[in-house]
Amino acid sequence: MATVSRVLSRFPSVDKKNILKVEAAVAELKFRPNISAQRLVKGSNNTIGLVIPSYPGVFHSFYGIELIRGVGHACEVARQDLVLHITDGRNSLNIGYLGGVIFADIIENSGQIRSALASGVPCVVINNVVRDMAVSYIAVNNYKGGELAARHFVALGHVRIATITGNLKTQAGFERLDGFMKALDDSSISVPEEYVFRGDYSRYSARVGAERLFNLKNRPTAIFAQSDDMALEVIAVAHERRLRVPEDVSVIGFDDSPQGMSAAVGLTSIRQPVFEMAERGVHLLMELISGRRKENLHLLLEPELVLRDSCAARPAMVRSRTRR
Amino acid sequence: MATVSRVLSRFPSVDKKNILKVEAAVAELKFRPNISAQRLVKGSNNTIGLVIPSYPGVFHSFYGIELIRGVGHACEVARQDLVLHITDGRNSLNIGYLGGVIFADIIENSGQIRSALASGVPCVVINNVVRDMAVSYIAVNNYKGGELAARHFVALGHVRIATITGNLKTQAGFERLDGFMKALDDSSISVPEEYVFRGDYSRYSARVGAERLFNLKNRPTAIFAQSDDMALEVIAVAHERRLRVPEDVSVIGFDDSPQGMSAAVGLTSIRQPVFEMAERGVHLLMELISGRRKENLHLLLEPELVLRDSCAARPAMVRSRTRR
DNA sequence: CTGAAAGCGCTAACAA
DNA sequence: TTGTTAGCGCTTTCAG
């Protein structure tokens, strides 16, 4: 019995003859070691959970897949099993047994985090800044992302600057808008209410928003869409109306997705390190689980502006008209 | 000790006083029952694995997310834990302990399936027809999907019919092309080689393909793109060249994604039941695990044509020119 | 209704 | 190098 265990766990000193004998028997009987027993005796289960709220738009574009890829990859490297929970936030999670849990985006499910915390499970929140709970988080500075977009437009001389937001129930959506507006305000550029269209990350909402913006008699010369997907839709609508990008209208997206990169008009976009955030979330969680880290960590990753071809200086015609 | 267990598993006959006492202690000590011990004694671990090859394009569009959503949902309902493995096919999977495994798409990782099978783990393959291993599968009739697209074009009177394929290393891509070509052949429509562009599900490849097709002196009047994402890119390229859809060129996609539905030109597409396939995969696996089912099941789900606005009859100009 | 005790399958310490 | 043995934390008889 013990010898079998030794063979299976590649213990160095076992007689060759026995190794072969055991391996033969294992193959013969299709013997599969019971991992529950192993974990019981070892006292750890090297399993972490990933909780994703199943809210429409959470998987907007490229983001959801990058998130899962990043967490999945980091878990593979760290030899952790990854248990996936896709939840609507109502159910209580069967989480107690996990070594730790990563919560990706908080959308109406902070109760789940609270109860995980209460029962002493190590937790890390990803892609959300959390102020009302004592929990570690790694997020993107979405406020800064909004700022970057605004500042780029301002630097190019634009004055009539509009935005199509993401889902404002998500923190990312809200903060991007906030940073964007504040930065414009800093430059003394006022944004009329009809220049802010509230989308939800879907292409459809971007289409509706773009049409509304292009129908304004004082059409904006620059549009910040809060995801690449939406930005590409804005460009599509522009082309349908014979508006050139970037000559007639400049567009900035958010995500720096491959689709934006390879589009007809290369999309200028705000890059956010989703994969890295996911990976670091796993590493942080491991530190918490192992006790190597005692206090919570709050980390904000910085987005960056990626320049491509969808932005240009304010159109001349417009410039002369609005020149004082 | 035993009483604690009874309280936690809601055993009916326990004194109320004791229930309260236990609950208080549990809260006090942040007691978390050890699931490994529970599983050990119960003899089952109610955990299933989902293996997804991390091959570029596997998560093409809408498909990857629907897959994960479907499996995730079914597992939640069946009270199974879902362990996610994203693999490049090279590593051997730590799978032995799982109750069963779902393999989604086989791309250079059939070795993993073979070894899972060999060690006696119940397996289900999703989205692939498997002929060379004794394993259950649930797949979509992609051949039929290709046929549907071809027949629709033929019914509309088209003759110059082209296609932009998906990744032909995937079975789905290959079969869609096969069905498409055979159906055209049945209608005695010949497809010159330059009408078949080998894409890879990426928007970029679709763009390249569309440009090549539109540059042909004998430009096709109908294009079947093997994913909605690619189809939308084809339409975008068409618009850039002042070609109208569907008046000048008809387009069919594959996926019936929400993006195709809400696009400027509603996309006619082939619907494939990804979510359902994923759910049924889980159910099938549960039957296999429990022993309720002894033999393998091979199930082919049927795709269907969803009509929207991106297809029209063969353009008149072309018609007169090619009329015999 | 409740406590005692056996044992789930495995590993690790200890002898041999 | 190997076999024996004592638990890991829990559930489940079985008495009480």
C-alpha cells in the first residue's frame, strides 16, 4: 500500500522491480488515486475559484475571454485547479472549501464577497476598486483611461468631443466617463448633455449612440467609445454616412483588442492589461492563501494610449468656424 | 462531533437547542467543513472538468463565451463543480480525479482524450464528431450548415458564389466548407478556386479575404463567411467600396450572434445551438458518470438558417449578363 | 435524540 | 528499500 503511494508520487528510493509491478497493476485495474483522500491527508486542496457575474455585457468583447485566459493560465502554472462559477449574484456560492476565490467584476454580487470574507476564505477582487469591504483588489485605473482619451482629443485641437459610455452599472464604465469628463473640464471644454450617450458595451447601443451623435446639428468631431467593439461600430456608422475617419471624425476605443488593431482604420485605443491583471490576481491570492501576505493589497494598473489611425487633428472647416 | 455533522447537513431530528449551539460555534470559529473529507467518505467528488484547447481562434467570436456559459450554467444546476483547463494540448492533464471531463473542440489534443479514456474517466466531446476513438460526442452538423448557406444562395438565383472559411484545422471549419461545396456541386454551380478564401475566424482574415474577392474581375454576388464576425467584416469592406448589401452582394454568416442581429444590415446567418450543446454535454456526462448510461452516445444537433436582411436575389445586371 | 466508534483512501513517520 | 501503523475530518451505523 505504502509502496504504491511511493511509486505514484515518484518517491526516489523504490526498487525498480516494484515500480514496474505497481505500474502494471495500475494500468490493469485502471486505478485512479482518490484525490479527496490525498487532499484530506495533505491538508490542502490547491483549488481556487473564479466567480464571474453573468450580467449582460460582462463579457463585453475581448475582455471576458482575456480574463478567463489569464486566470486559467496562471492557475495552470501555479498548479492550482480552477473552479469556475458563473453566477447571477443571487445564489449563495458553494465556496467554503476552496483555498481562495477570485471575484471578477462586482455587479450586484457584493453579498457573495462579504459572506466569503466572513467565513474566512481568502479573496481577491479583480477589475474593481473596493472601498466598502476589507479585501484585496487589483484593478485598472479606468479614471485615468478616460482622461487619456480626453487629453488626446484636446491635444489634437478638438472641441466638440462626445462619448458613448459602457454599462454605467459597472465600475469601469462609470470611472471611464468620470475621468473623461473631468479632464475635459480641466481644459475648459464643456460637454453638452447630448454628447454623452449611455451605452452598455453592446455594438447595438454604439450604433444607436453614433446615429444620434451624427444627427446632431452640431456634430462632434471626436468620439470616445468605451470599448473597441463599440468604437468599431461607430466607425461603421460613420462610413455609412460618408463620414471619413479620422478626417471628419476621430474615434478612440478602449481595450486595444486585436479586432481594433486589424480593422480597416487602425483603431486608436486605450490598452488595459486584462491578462496581466488576471495573472497577478492569482499570484496575489496564492500569497494570501499561503499566509506569505497578511495585509490586503490594493493595486491599480495603469492603462495606456495606443496610437493608430483613427484620430486626427480637428477638421479644418470646423476649426475655422469655431476659431475665435 | 456527529451532532455537528447532523446540524450542518440539516438532518431532521436534532434538538433545537443543539442546532443553535452549533450554529453559534460555527460562526464564532469560522468553521468550514472540509470538503475533501466529505467527499472521501461519500465516495464521490461531484466535480467535472472542461478542457478547452487554447488555440488561436478557438474563442472565435461569440462561440467561446456561449460554450463556457452553457457548461457553467448546467453545472450550477446539476450542483457540480466545474474545473476549467485551458490547454495547449501538449501538457498531460491532471484529470484522473475528476468525475468526468468535457472536451470542447479537439485541436491537436486528442492525445489527452485518449489518455483520459484509457484511465477510465468518463468523457464527452463537444463540437467535434469523433470517429477514431470510442467516446461520446455532441456536435453540430456543420456540413449541413454549409449546405444551408449554399442552398439559400442558389434559391436566390446566385451563380457567382464565394466563401471565406474559418480555420480549416478545426473540424467545424472544414465541414462547413465541405457541405457548402458539395451543395453547390449538386446544383451544378462551379466554384473557381479564387472564390474560396481560407480564413481563420479572425476579422482580419475576413478583411483580407473580402478585399481579394471584391478585386476579382468576376466579382462574386454572394459570400458565405463562416462566422458572423467575419461576415460583418465582409459587409464593412463592401460598404467601404460603395457596394450595397444585399443589393450588390449577399452575405451569410455563421453563429447567429447578437452582433449580427443588431447590425446595420441584419445579418442572415446559420444558427448553431452552442449553449444547448454545452448543456446537453453536461447532462450526458452525468449519465455516463452515474452509470445510468452504458454505451456512448453520438448526437448531431442541427443548425438552421436565420433570415434577415443581408441576402437578396441575384443582382439584375449580373443576371442579364449571365443568363443563357 | 445523541454520543461512540468504525472506516472512507491516502500519506508520513517509524520500524524493520 | 519496504511494510506497518496512525491519523487526516467527516459521515454513518449502532447502541444507548
